[in-house]
Amino acid sequence: MDATAWFLIIIVAVVLAFVGYGMARRARGSIELTLPKSAFEPGETIQGTFVLHAKKPIEAQRLVVTLTATEVTETTENGKTNSRSRQAFRDERVLEEARAYAADTRETREFEIDVPNPEVPPDEPTSAVGRAALTALKVVARSKTHLRWRLEVRLVAKGIDLVTSKPVSVNIQRI
């Protein structure tokens, strides 16, 4: 076989692996997350509900709700845009420890998790002149940084986890 045939075989195998994994996860069950709104302020409590449906028996290690913020920095240089990211915030609430779920279990659960209320970072200018200088520096450097917030509900289990998540908007520029 030539290189093209091997390449196609590998691509097909990878696609089938992803499809098989998705089918196995859906065969075990699902989590449907509902939020009354998607935008939150610093210090606010996110309240939501989710429906956990275990289609097959599941040996769960824990059930958690997690709020994360990923800081994404995009830099443009010579017409090329580069992006890098790092996790800037993570808060995980354990809703339930180890438990066995019977087949065809369907439960509706409520949860709460707090949005952080950060103080102005020490390296952040507080005066109008300082903030203007920082903005000018960012323009010259051709970089911009923003936070991507995500709320996730995960049933950590033996084998394949059940998980769902939604993006949320939080009015915080930096953490």
C-alpha cells in the first residue's frame, strides 16, 4: 500500500474511534443542563438545574459542578495571529460522593456555585492615566486578552464519564 492509502486508513480509524466513544457515552446516559440566564456579575451566585439520566447501571465516583475561566491571549505579528490560553480560575463543587446509579435512573437536581468577586489585581493601574497607558501598550503590542467562562456538570464514573457544559458570560476582565 502507498502512503495515501495508509493515511486514509488512519483517518478513518480515528473518526470511528471518536464516533464509537460518543455512542458509548450516549448509551450510558446523559446530563441536560438548564440555566435561567447566561450572563452573571462578579459575586453573583449561579443557580441552575440538570437532569441526570443513567440509561445503564453506573458506578459513580462523584458528581461535580465546575465553573472555569480560561484566559485567551491573541497576538498579531507580521499578519499572523497566535493564540495561547491558560486556566485562570476553577471552582469545583462536589454535589455527591460515590454512588451506584441503577439503569433507567432519571433525577433532576439543583445546584449553586458562586462567581468570583476579584479585587483589582496589584499590577492593574487604578488611575485613569495608568489605564489609558496600559490600553495604548496593548494596542501597540497588537494583543488582546479575554476570559472564556464555562459551567460544567460531570458524573465521574468508572469507564466513561457523563458530562455536559455551557458557556456563560461573566462581567470580569481579569482574574
